Amino acid sequence: MEYLEQLGQRAAEAKYALQRLATEDKNRALAAAAAALVRQTERILAANGRDYQTAREGGMSEALLDRLKLTPERIEAMAEGLRQIAALPDPVGEVIEHFDRPNGLHIDKVRVPMGVIGIIYEARPNVTADAFGLCFKTGNAVILKGGRDAACSNEAITETIREALASEKIPVDAVQLITDNDRAVTTAFMKMKRYVDLLIPRGGAGLIQAVMENSTIPVIETGTGNCHIYVDEDADLDKAVPIILNAKTQRIGVCNACESLLVHEKIAEIFLPALGAALREKQVQMRGDETVQRLIPGAVAATEEDYGTEYLDYIISMKTVRSVEEAIEHINRYNTKHSDAILTENGEHAERFLQGVDSACVYVNASTRFTDGFEFGFGAEIGISTQKLHARGPMGLRELTTYKYLIRGSGQIRA
Amino acid sequence: MEYLEQLGQRAAEAKYALQRLATEDKNRALAAAAAALVRQTERILAANGRDYQTAREGGMSEALLDRLKLTPERIEAMAEGLRQIAALPDPVGEVIEHFDRPNGLHIDKVRVPMGVIGIIYEARPNVTADAFGLCFKTGNAVILKGGRDAACSNEAITETIREALASEKIPVDAVQLITDNDRAVTTAFMKMKRYVDLLIPRGGAGLIQAVMENSTIPVIETGTGNCHIYVDEDADLDKAVPIILNAKTQRIGVCNACESLLVHEKIAEIFLPALGAALREKQVQMRGDETVQRLIPGAVAATEEDYGTEYLDYIISMKTVRSVEEAIEHINRYNTKHSDAILTENGEHAERFLQGVDSACVYVNASTRFTDGFEFGFGAEIGISTQKLHARGPMGLRELTTYKYLIRGSGQIRA
């Protein structure tokens, strides 16, 4: 693919300049990009209007149309995102470790940019600015492949940022957008190992699955969250209902929302009727085992498939269990290694759960909705990693870097 | 594949017990496995003899036969490897970071085992014991796929270790060996994402390439080393020859050996003849540009392909360059991101090289042969990562772990 090859070469050329940029130059460029986005609001809205119209005519759902739509406020939010990234500390150059060897070698383990990062994402055009900002601050060149539905919006945003970079004498190929929306191009992009150091898919389970299966570039798997809350026999039930409502209904379509609930059988009789009433009030459909169906009017039977489903909808699966061990086993079988919580006042149960559950984030007495770069204090987020390599959980700026060893000697040879 | 499914399930069951093991129990089991290897020397040698005979009859080269062959000394070395791993600190459970959030959430970032690690390797049977030891110490279950040529040896070693684990009441499925040597089984193993958290190939470029292309499990790319030494115009030439001889010839077939040499044109006239004589004495064939050919009798022309080749042989490619920048550019174009060195007394040139070269390990005035877990002081090594995700350069025990976030709250919900 001649087209991709050119993009790759331009990114490769840009990356060496980018990794040498001083922090203040990067921050200045981020501020310039933010100002340009606001200044070019009309142009971006016009491009977005074309996408919106095409999508509406094509029968896109209201929920997706809302994700696609830009407004002056949403553009200002993109700009504010870039300003916030500028304000964060620059991780590049940090000496992570230092060791002096007996033979006189001095070894520094130093944080450096990845090089070139690829991001494949779906409908939200704000990811364009966001991904640029995070990659740029960490000294990486980024190649973006956005959803076809947001093609005009993404192009307008990318061009606006590139113009701002040019005005600041920064290599414009710090950010490139793949504008050929042929599926074969996307598949070829996933195999551009020669140019791309890291690939991050952002979107639904289908997209992530396709990238995991086709990419030869190292991938960070993000976002799928079949998150559980286990209500222990020793839970404080007054805390439990608000936490569950928050985790399930505060925002329905997000990866850290709760999708499945486990309840210790000893408290089922007193807890489930109250919880059922609260969830019903929020229009949540409940699917559970026999005990759940007996104690919650309107609850229907859960299938095996339900327990493995990330609904992203007003549906929750429910099950009663006999012990914290059974809860841990069930969770490790069905979860997506994202976020799971125990509600308990029993410290020993809490510790067993924390240790036993195989997830990026394991909670005691708090909503799973806190799995988020901002809530963790990272100041930014490129996604939530559900794999175990490199980075796990919320990924901030540091997670977009790697390290190298710098070894200073005075003529050492190996014996 | 029913067979692999069973292996996967057994590993999944074992991993939860393994991650809860106390350090002293792990160390005791490692000592027991070491003792068992020594005690069962006869049995292992008999199995190895069968492999050796088959391989020799099949026409295996002397070099590969030597890798395959076990002796009482080599078995003792395997046992000693396990004892050394027992003596190393246990990384599991380390609190890497802690942060208290304004809303009262306490977040611990804690080092934990990966879970299940897959290792695919070639002829050396000692990798069997080695990989078990490293994975076990870090609380991981390991599934091994060794080379067909060492099938009997690997099986004897694995069985010996499993018997030792059983005698110590440790789940024997801490280590499992894939004994079906059909290629389709290996390919299916690379796609066992449901059970295997991390896959590490150890072997030649062909094996690593095949794993990178076929695996759906996150992979650590290891081992290919097209390592460069750049002799700067300000090099101390008395240091240069011994470093180059060490890096090229101290051990020919290893990934951190030097394969390509760059020399600043200003010192070519005085340096190349002396270097050429020293390399010729070591039987190293030199392939270079016109200047190299003019100054070194017997040097032949290097092709484009030579500059990209990891010879693992008594051959070196050579090129004159006009500046440290040209050296950096050449290296970043042809290297495998493993180890590259500059020889210079000019501090500014050294810093430009350290920053500019995109490799796991960048050296000033030392042999590339130091890229090694033991030489770095890690006490052990599973391989040298040449990719940028998760771990770069020598991988010790810590690199076989991941982390998770443990979040302790008191009823927090997200606003």
C-alpha cells in the first residue's frame, strides 16, 4: 500500500524531531492547537454537519448521532482538553532507575517516547484532538484512523491542528489521519509493524476483537468491561444500594459500568427486594437465578450467556452465591479483567477478594465507575487497558512511553 | 483442540493457588526441583540420549547437536539456575505506588503474577528448567512448547520437576509441557488467548516471526540483534579494537554480538588498517563500502542486505560515515532495536547518540555483549525484549509480572 507507506515514512521522520522537543515547546504547540480549534469552530462545525447529515440519512441511531454531533461547547471542551494536557508534567526523560555495576558500567533506565502510535477509533470526533494531545505531549507521532461516519469532522480537526503545528515550527506529521476509509486500508494499517510501535483500538468489542486478531503491531486491548459487584454477607446494606445504582445507572454505555451483580445468599431475603425496587425505579431490567426471580418481582431468568455479557444498557444480570470464594470464581470466569467490586465490612473477605479477583481494578466499598484516568489523578486518559502487558487499567501519559537503558562505560569488555 | 483446552484449564486452575504461595514455599519448591534434577540425572541423560541419536541420524549440524546435548555438568547447571532463582527477591506483592484521592479512595498499585505464561522455544533443553524457575518464582503457571528435537529431554525434565512439586504439595500444573509436536498444535497454542496471558518465543528469527504473525496472545518479541558499534572521530582508538573484538568474537552466535560497524571517515585511514588486521586474525570476514575495501586488504563489498543482516557468524558489515548524525540515521534504519554503541571521548557526541538511537540498550565506550540480565544485575533472565511494550532489553523476574490497582473505599459513588 503506497499510501500507507508514505504515511509511515512521514511519521518515522517526524518522530525523531518530536522526541527531542523541549517540554515548553510541546506545551506551546498544544496551546496553539487549542486556540486554533476554537478559532476554527465554524469550519469544524460545517464539516461535522456534513457527517451528521449523511449519518442521519443513513439511519444512524439517536445515541450514535449524539456521539457524532459537535457543538461550540464540545469544541471548546476539546480545546480545554489540550490545555489540560499542556499543564500536566512531561514524563519523557525521567530517570526511572539507576544502577552502577561492579565493572564500572553506569546504567540509567530512562523514560522515552514509544515512537509512532496508531489509534483506531469509532464515531466520536473528539478522540481526534484527544489522542493527538496525549501522543504529542509524550513525544510520539500519531497516525489516526477514525470512523468512516466522522470522516469530514476528523479531517477538519486534524487539518486545524496541523496548521497550528506548522505555525509553531513543529513537524506537522506529528499527527496524520488516514483518510482512505476502505476496510482493506485499515487491515493493512494493523500490519504496519515497520513504522508503528504501538496500536490502540478505542471502541466497541467488535472493533477491539478485529484489531486483536489482525494486528501484527503490539496492541493494547482496551475498554470492554463486564464489571461485577459482589454484595457480601457482611456488607453494609445502606451503602450497597447507592453504590450499585451509581455503578449501573450513572452512565449506561461506558466500560466501567456494572453489568453483573452477585449477592451472598444469607442476605438475599432482606437485600434483594429493596435493591429490586430501586433498580426497577431506574428502569433496569433484571435477569437472575431462581432466588433472584423469587425475591424480585419482574426479574426474568438469566442464561449462561447473560453472565458473560457487557450490556451497556438498562439490563443487569444477578446471581446468588454461597461464599466470597464462589463470587471470586464466578467473576474470574466471566469478567473482562476490567473492574470488579466487593461490598463488605469484613476486612478478611475484602482482602481475599482483592487478592483473588483477576482484574485491572479491584474495589472495596466503592463504585466501579471510578476506573478512569481523571478519577485516578492521572490528569488524562487514552483508554482503560484490560490486558496485562505494559499497562493495566487507566492509561495516562506515562503509559504512552517506554524506556531505554543508557549505559556509560570506559572501555569495558565482557569476560 | 481438546488437548490444548485441557492444558489451559489445568493451568488456569493452578494459577490461583500459585499466586497465593508464600515466598518461602516457592523457594522450598525450587530447591526441591533442583535436587530432583540432580537425583534424576541418569533418567534425564537417557532421554536426552534418545533425542541426540535421532537428531544425529537426521543429519543435525554439530553446532545444534552441541546445544541439544546434556551432560551431568549441564544438568547440575540447570539445578544451580533454580537455586539462584530461589535466592532472588520475590517481586510479587510489591506496592509500586500508592495514592490517596480527595474523595477518600485509597489506591494501591500492586505487583502481581501475569497468570499463565506460554514459552515457545527451540533446541536447548535447559530452557525447560529455566523457564519453569522464572515463571514459578513470579507466581505464574507456565505452559512450555519445546523443540521437537528435544522432546524426550524436555519431557524427562518436566516430569522430574512435576514430581518434585507434588512432593512439596504444590500444584504440579505449575509447569506443563505440550508433548504433541504437530505444527497445527503449536499454531493453535498461539491463539489460546482465553487461557494464556503472555507468550514469549525464544529462538531464531524465523520462530519469532512466526509467533508474532500468528499469535492472538500478547507476545514479547525477543532476541534478534543486529547490533552496531559506531567509532566516532573522537574515539580513543586504543579502547576501540578490544571492544569491537569482544563484541564481535567473544561469542559469535548470540543476539548481543556486534554485527555491523560504522567508522567516522576522519579516522578511517588510521583506524581501519589496524582494526582489519585484528579482525582478520580472528577469522572475521569483512564486508564494507569502498573506503573500507580500499583500507582493509581482503574486505569485500557490502550490499544493502548486509547492513540489515544479523549474521551470528564470523562476518561483519562495515561502513564509513561523515557524522554522528549519519551514524544514528543508519543505525535506526537497520538495527533491530536491541543494542548499539558509540565509542567516543566527546561527551556531546555521546549524548546525541544516547538520545538519538532507538534501541533497548545504548552504550558509550563498552561492548554490546553486556546486554544480559545477569550483567545488568537482575540475577536471572528470560530473554531480551526488542519491542517497546511492557519490557525492553533484558527481562528478569519483575518483567514476568504485571500489576493491579486495589482501591479501598467507604461507600464512594461517582458524581
